Amino acid sequence: MILTKKHVFFLLSILLHTGLFAQKEISITIDDPNTTVTPKLGWQERNDAILKTLKKHHIKAALFVCGMRVADSNGKTLLTQWDDQGHMICNHSYSHLYFNSKSNSFKKFSADFSKGDSIIRQYRHYSKYFRFPYLKEGNTAEKRDSMRVFMSQANYKNGAVTIDASDWYIDAEIAKALKENPTANLTPYKEYYIKHILDRAGYYDSLAFKVFNRPVKHTLLIHHSLLNALFLDDLLAALKKNGWKLINAETAFKDPVFEQAPDIVPCGESIIWQCAKKIESISPSLRYPGEDGEYEKVPLEEAIKAYNKKS
């Protein structure tokens, strides 16, 4: 049979409808804005660099604020700058408590949630999304469900992550390298970082198709750090080059995936990971935790050795 233009357009419409030909979409969500001292750049320089990159790529991010890190005049200045540029200002607790710990009860954790909310509610782009510290949502069904009811009563939604990663670990290794040698070549760290995020994005996108049989609008978790002040622009360019469309975080959070509330204990990790955990044929393939520095230690060391040998 000879395919006419009409046939081609019909087939393309089917592919687009089923998601098999749809462009991958990703948004940027940034945890833990801070004004702490780091090597190379002051806090204002770091903050300016990240905001400049987001503006360059024409996207609005979601900033998840841990109150204790911005509880001074510098912190207020930082949040005002993000608010003025139209980024979502969201809750990441006040003290960054580990909810899965037996020592952190629902009462203690919910009080800390409220304290975090009090820090951000004055801003114009205050958004009622809460991201659990360490992506841990409760080590018992009672704690998990108590927080879900509490958040619902406060008209809050879970600011869940679809693409989890370990950018924080790479950032910590950069700090170590710069402490030993302030002029250290950071290129291998940049290359590893980009490769790591592309790998994790591909993994969670593939997992989403296995679980939901459709593409999802992704939220990528990264941090307000020296690493991203230096290399976020390179990362976003690499994502685009690899077929990803950058979208606003507010758009991503409208995807139905963020309405999921999986019945698993302990609860946490990427929301896609959580949903996959309930599927018997997929669950055995999932590592726990979903992401951690222990997975990146040896590969990063090997990447640095290979780069130095090549140089």
C-alpha cells in the first residue's frame, strides 16, 4: 500500500496521542536555597548565576525552602530575588527533619512543617507544595497517612520528585577538591554531573512508561549549590540536546502523576519509584534508597582518574 500524506498525518497523530512520539518534558525544582560560605563564589554570586541560567532558558523553577537556611536578612534577600523573578516559593520544612526516623513523630514533624510555611507565606509566588526532606514520607502507615491528611487540610500538595539524583554528592566532592587545591580543574566533575543527570532522567522516564504507559511531565530534583551555579547552564543545554523540552515547574505539577498516594511503607523516593514499588513484576528491580552518594562514589572517582589520565 502506498502511504499518502493523509495516512502519514494519521499515523503521526496516533503516535503523538499514545505518547510514543511525544517530546520528553522536564522542569527544574531546586531544594535548600542558602547563604552559606562555599569555595569560589559568594552566596549572592551563586544565587545570581542560577537565576541568570533559568532566565536564559526561559523557565520558571520551584524553589523548595528549608526555613533554617534562610532565616536571616540575607535569606530574605535571596527569597525576594526568586519571588521577584516569578519562581514558585515552596515549603521544604524548617529544620530538614528525617521523617522516617523513629525519633521524629507526626506531631514534631507537622509542627516543623508549619514553621517552614511561616517563613515563605509572605511572598507573592508562595505555593502550597511541600517536599519531604530526604524524600522520606514516613516509616509507618500511621505517620504517612497522618501527614497526608494534615497536608490536605492545609490545602497543600506533595511537591514530589519524578527524577531523583545525587547532585548534592557531586557538589560535596567539588568542595573537597577545591579545599585541597583552589585552582583544581572541575571539568571532570561537570562532565560526570551531566552524564549522571541524563542517565537518571532516562531511567525514571523509562520507569514511568512501564508504570503508566504514558509520558509524564517530570520534576528534576537539584540543589541550590556551587555545582549548579557553575554548571546548570551546561546541564540544561545537554538536556535540550538529548531531546528534553524544558517546562515550568507549575506546568509539570499539573500532571496526574502528582495525585498518586501509593500505599507503601516506608514511603518516599521518587513518586514514580513509589508507584513502581507496588507492581510485583517491577518491584524487585528497584534499589533502596532510589538515589544515594554510595552509588556515585566509585563511578565519580573512576571518571576523574580517566579524565586526568587522558589529560
